[in-house]
Amino acid sequence: MKHGNHMGGEGIERKLHDPVEDRLTPLEPLDLARSRSVDALVRAMGRTAFTGRQVGEAADVLEAMARDKDCFVVMTLAGAMTVAKQGLIVTELIDRGIVKAIVSTGALMAHGLVEATGRAHFRVNPDFKDEELYEAGYNRVYDTIEPEQNLDDVERVVFQVLQGWEPQEVVCSWKLNLAIGKHLHETVKERGILKSAYEKGVPVFVPAFTDSELGLDFALDNRVRARENKPRLRYDPFEDLEHFAATLLKQKRLGIFTIGGGVPRNWAQQFGPFIELRRRRGGEDVPLKRYHYGLRICPEPVYWGGLSGSPYTEAVSWGKFVPPAEGGKFGEVFVDATVGLPLIVGAVLERLDKGAAKAEPEKAAVSRGRKALSRK
């Protein structure tokens, strides 16, 4: 698009363009009367503006990741998502085979164990002061209560799992989460992230393991072992790093779906620089790999200076992502994940279900055709 010439600094001689000839994309009014499903609503939002358009574009990115059979999707989780009752959305993504690995805060996994063991979270009673909540054993997470009894139940699960751990086997987060998932698979009926992860072979990594209830439970277990003159268990976070890197190196294409930011996001993203350093500094014969797809839901703006607010364009400069000019496909939504995640995932699951339903009659027709030919 060419602009008119400046005239002596007094103004611009404008030549008005036709947006249709310039192939600009028109917006459309959001007609709720025509939005009879989550997918229809999200598609309509994508044809509007601001955050609504981001939500629509984000669904397109997630759909592309889900439909790309060569794409290995890593989901990173931060914030109080399981306390906020979003855990079954993550569980569904695992069960559907969309998410292939998870990188999370330990707190999020611990609070998810509460649901998996049949316990509940509760609304805060505004009549209680925080001092009174503490005395009652009610831990507040914003507008929600995590009863201390729940965390005692989580501790019992972790202790049961660690009781069967061979002292000579080094502990790391993905191995411990695998063992917890196996325990849940064998003992509970409720759905949950770690249970589904075990059943689907999805590794769950917790990089900042000691910053969590799981880490505290592990430390307590080791103190009990010391009092009983038993060998303490050894924890090595580099086992997580090496397993994560080895897993991603095997994949053709990579995608990342980030909720929030923090350590899970950066730890998962630093795969690209880690592989580059192994090759450039270490002299290893490993292929350079970066994420082809990226989708993040996080309301933190750039100007606060935190990692959670940094855009994917910045990550391209670190060698973490394939640039859009080379085929990278990204979406960023600045909204509370308890709003954005259900809308985006719900829309994409409807699309996938619709595609599967359409494919079934086609497969049946092909099958009938083959049988007819075989009878001739």
C-alpha cells in the first residue's frame, strides 16, 4: 500500500483506497442468534476485534496443533487452575490425545490430587477474616478455600507412593508423577490429570519441585526415613531436563500450549536453546529444533517486565520458536484463563467431534464399496 507524498510538512495528500481491492478482511457483527454452540460463538468472536478476536484466532491455532498428526504438543500450566476447577479440561486434552506432555507448577498438580481423591474446594465466606481462616484450617486461594485436610490427604497419597520407592532409584518429578498416576489408576474412580497422564503415557514435569506441596511431602518423607535410620531418597531435577529434551528430539514438529507463564513456560521453552548449546558448545550431533506452534493464555502485559508477559516474538530471538515467516503459527490471548481456556478448548473439541462424525459415514461408505467389489 503506497501513501501520498508529504507536502511541505503541512499534511499528506491522501489517495483513498478501496479496502476490498486491498484485500482487507472485513469484521462482522457478533450475532448471538446465530451462535448456537461454543464453536459458533468463538468463530464469531474471531471475526470481531480486541480480545474477542484473540480468542477466535487462538482456537484456530489449537485446532491446527490438534489436527497436525506430526505435532507433539506440550502444555504448560501455572496459576491456581486446579483450585479454579479447570483440571478436567486438561484431563480431556490428555484423554483425547491432543496434549502429549505437561510442564506444571507442583502446586497445581497437588491441588489436582485433591479432586482425584474425591475431595472438594469451596467458596470463601467473606465474613471470615484471614486470621480466622488460618485458625480453622482453611487456606485461601483468592476467592476459594483449600482445606488443610485436603492437603493431608495429598500427603498420604505421596507417602504411600514413596513407601514403595527403591532407595537406589533416583527420584525426579516425571517419575514421581508417573507413580502417583499409577496409584490413582489402581485406587480411585475419579478422573484427574495425573491419572489420565499415566493411562495415556503423558509425562508430567514439575521443574520447581521444591516450591510445592509435593516437594514438602517429599522432604518430610526423607526426614521420616532419617529418623528411622532408613536410606534417604535422592532427587535429581536434571533427570527431568534430559528426559524432556530426549522426548522432544524424537518429534517431527513441536507445539506449546501455555496457561499463565512462570517457570513451567520458560523451562519448556528453553528446550531450543539447550539443544543449540549442546550442538554449538558441546559439539553434539543433534538437530536444531524449535516450537512450530504456540498458544498462550495469560493476562499479564509486557510492561510489567515479567517473563509471563513476554510475547512469542521475543522468544523467536532466543531460538525458541520458528518465526512466522518460516511457518510458525502463534496465538496469544490476554484474558483470565478461567474464561479463555473453556471457550477455546470447548470450540476446538466441537470442531474435532464434528470432523470425526463426518468421517464415520465416509469410512462406512468406503468399506461398503470394498465389500461390494470383493463380491463381484
